[in-house]
Amino acid sequence: MTKKAQNQLSDGTMISDLIDLETREVQLRTLADREIYDLEQERLFGKTWLLLGHETEIPNAGDFIQRYMGDDSVLVARAKDGEVHVSLNVCPHRGMKITTSESGNTQVHTCIYHGWAFKSDGQFLGSPVADQCMHGKIKSKEELGLTKARVTLYGGLIFATWNIDGPSFEDFLGDAKWYYDMLFCRTDAGLEVAGPPQRFIVRANWKTAGEQSAADGFHTLTLHRWLGEVGNYSKKGEGEGKGSDLTEEMFGAEVSSPHGHALRCIDLSRKIRRLTGKDPSELSVEERLRTLPPPGMTAEMVDQLKNHFSDEQLEVMAWMPPQVGGMFPNIIFAFLYIPQPDGTVVGSLALHTYVPKGPDKLEFTNWILVEKGTPPELKENMIMQTTQLLGTSGMVEQDDSDTWPHMTLSAKGAQGKKLTLKYQAMYETGKPEGWPGPGIVNEGFTKDDTQWHWWLYWHELMTSES
Amino acid sequence: MSAHNITTDEQSVPIAIGSETYNEMLQFYYTEASLLDNIRLEEWGQMLAEDLKYGVPIRQTRMVKDTDATVVRSVQHYHDDYRSIMGRILRLSGKSAWAEDPPSRVRRFVSNIQVSKRENSDEFEVVSYLLITRNRFDDDFFDLIPCERHDLVRKTETGLKLAKREVILDQALLGTPNLAIFL
């Protein structure tokens, strides 16, 4: 393939022209095109760090789960020494899957086809009838192991990449790590999964969900309007206006990243005022954190925060903590303070990946998280609430999964594909006064900047030569 | 079948197919399917007991020796009680439940009903097969949701009430974009 061919589609369109950097528009065809999808598998899913699960899913030596990195099935396994390994779930012999189970425990993974056997770390052990040397003598055993991905654990989350010599995970997160730590590294014992993830298919291109994850706050007002009409936000505090309008919930600060990560930091003032009857500015950081602990934590657990965070981070956590956002390319997190009918708040912690399954299909994978140290009763409440609001039957996200397929259908029309996705609602504010955190930060009503930065990184990777 | 079994240690007695009690139960299930298919959700809500537990476990593909692990209840697709189901009905009856507005065309085929009565109680354990066909918009295909339901149905002064339901789906990777419909 010539260098030129790599940078253009078969109809002559330059990859770089799929996005108009001046007018902040993205061609709608990106949400359905097979060629673009295939390039993404190499240039995005073959290059960036990808979320595969949480180490509490495989606590014991020999435990494994089967997950996906782009289109590729991978084996995520814990070896005898406790290390987590990620290997391509494809037998190097004839291409059969090494495991067809979603999860399990075994010291040796044996391909059911010809019996080639591998350790949890992907190392080739041998093939049956050893004296016949059925793997031949051309390649050494060391060369016949499973293809290994590079792995990192962050807050117990398992990330892997095929980019063996690429940027570290820390570099990939960049400034955004300062904020992600507030979600994933809060307590002494750390997070755990409530169970295996929910998994279901949505007939839409993965980017319909991916770009929304990069902190689209605006859609909440319309698509999730029921929350204000009959849902958790229909009861308002005194002096907070009437009706089903969710506009007030959309104010805060939004963090963008040159690597497409995004966090919506939503102002807690109204909730704290509702709980205490006081102006939040009269309360210390600690008082605010005890009044309204980070979602999924109790007031008793707030002491632990000091072990993990700087004063500046604690200030943000008590003022405008990150609550919804994404990690490039296909992750969304929701760490929500959900108002209850009795005026209290119960947290919901969820993490999704939108796994590409072809240009017009994605797998929605939804993990529900809890802190290990959270009392069992609160954990149970959180799991029920999260299931009822997010994921498969979630009353919020069932509206999202019904919307994305229409966007992919639109992108197939001869005329529709000529339209553009527009990210032209731009911030003109900058950081909130006194904001102590790093990164590209803007204050006010939610805007398009974070999603635009998501597309800019997509553009950077899709047009990069290597 | 331990993975599918949600019955308690209490003794239960099989109810003969075709008996008066069985037919009464059959009527309950046909009525329920009809109300749900026709989106008469508030009327369906009246068939529910106020101590309802409603769950749809996750399924996992596992080896035969790990059959028990194919049904996962730690995290489920639905994890509800009476209050939350009524909340869902309220949402679906409101103005902005886009996932079902316009609604799916749904048909619930109920079959293979087996009933047993818990001794010394007014409660019946009912197992039924359910095949849901779901069609949306201009789709030229149907989402199929085959499953097995394990219910507890209680005889009360105001008729039969559903007190517990656990739905065992036949898919590990669910092929419909959401469960905005009741199973």
C-alpha cells in the first residue's frame, strides 16, 4: 500500500478531511463507513490503552475472563505469581479460540482443537504426543506463545494495549489523571466490581456512544427529560424553580484532554444547600465532604480521602467533583449522586465500554462498581439503583441505546452521509475562579469542547503515519 | 438444574395440567401477556404483589462442570422490587420515555407452564417458557428474547398476584438494545 493510499478512502476522500478543523464539524459518514472502521481497528484499537475489566473479577491464580480489544478476543488471566496477563485468544497453531468460556479458572489453557497448551501468561507449554514434536522444529517453543498485550492496572482496572513500545498509561491519561484518581483511587481498600458486566448489543457504530461519552451534558436536557418530569430530579429544593427543567443540573466545569479524555465536574452546591440548609461557602471542605460524601462512600469513610489526595483535589471533590465523562476511545464512567425521595443521596458507580462489532454494531459492556469498604446494605442499594438507572434496563440509558442506531442509519444515506456532526457550542470562559486542577478546564453550562477534543485525538491517530 | 432453581426448601405439590387451579393460573399468565403486549401497564401493575422481587440475572457461557455459574445474580439486567417497577411504569406512562415511544411491537408467547402449590400457603411456584418477539421502527428483523421464568404467584382476596419473578435469559450477550420492556 502506498503512503497516499493509507491516508485516503477508496472514493478519494482524505482521512484528514473527515473533520473540518476550522468549523468544528465531523462528517456523518464516520458513523457507518466500513473502511473507516477497519482503519480504526489498526490506528485506534491497535494503538491506545483499552479497558478490559477489573482485577477483582479474577482474584485467584488461574482465574481468567474473556474480553475484547476491538474485534479481537483476548484472554485476561491471573498467573501463579499474581500478575495479570492479557493474550490474544487465538491459538497460534490453526487459529482456534483458546477459550470459549467467558470466565473460569485453570492453570493450563488447552486448545480443544489439537491440544496445544498454554500457561496463564500465554507461554506455550507443548502439544500432545510430545515425542512426535507436533509443533515442529522450525520455531522454538518461546516463539509459539500467545500474542501478548502490554498490561497496566490502575485503581484495579485492567488496561491493555498492543502498542508495546508506545506511551505509558500515565502519559496516555496526562493531566486527566489528577481527576480520574478522584474516582478510581479514593479509598484504602479500593474499588471492586459488584459482579461480571452486563453485556448487550446495540446496532450502532461504536463512535455514536464514544463521542457522547466524551462528556455530552447537553443531551440530558432532552433525551433524559423524564428525570425531571417523573424521575429522581423531579423533586426540587425550595427556591430552585419549578417544572421539569434540568438546566440547573448542567452547570459546573468541564475538563478536556489532548488525548480525548473528558470529565464533567458538576457543582454540588445545590445538593449541599438542600441537605444542610446552609450556604456551602460557609462550610469547610471537610464539612462538605462529610455532608455529601463522594458517591458510594459513607461519612465515616471520608477520613480515608486524606490518605490519597492533595488539599487541592479534596477541594474539587467537595465543590465540583467529576461525575460523568469518558476515557478515550470507548469508555464512559458515571459516578453519580442520585437524589432519593426522602432528600438523601445514594451513589451509583458504573463504567462502560462500547466494544466495536463492525461498522454498525457495538457491544455495551457495563460494570457496576462499589468500594470494598462500603457497608453491605449501602452496596446492595447502590447495585439495585444503578441497575435501574444505567445499563440494560436502566431507565436513563435505555433512551441512549435507542438513539444511537438511528444515527448510524442516517450516516448510510447518500444525502445523510454528507451532513456533519457539529461541535460549535464553544466555551468562552476558562477555569472557574480559584480552580486548583490542571488541564483544559472551562466553567459554566455544558458545551461541546470536550467532545470536540475527543474527535481531535481521533483525527490525530487516524491520520498518523505510524 | 440447581442453577435455575429458585424454589425454597418448602414442600410443594404439583398441580395437574387441566385442573381448575391450573386453568386459573393459565388465565393469569394469558391476561398478563395480553396486558403487557397492549401496553396496559397500570393494569399490569395491579397484578403485582407489594412485596414483589423482580430479577433478570446475567447469563455466562461456561463449561458444563461450571453450570451453576451460568446464572449470575450479583449483577443482573433487572434488579427490582415493587417500588421500582411502579417507577418504571410511571416513566413509561409519561411523556419522554423515548426507548419505548414510539413503542416496540411486542408479542409474548407463554408456554410450558408448570405449577406447584406450596404446602400450607396460598402461594404457587410457576415455571413458564416465554418467547418475546420485539420489533422496532422499520426493522425487517425481530429481536427474539427467549427465556424461562420462575415465579411465585400468591392467591389473595383481590385475585392472583405476582410476588416473585426470576427470568433466566437464553443469551449471554443480549441481542436487544435495552430491556425497556417487561419480561
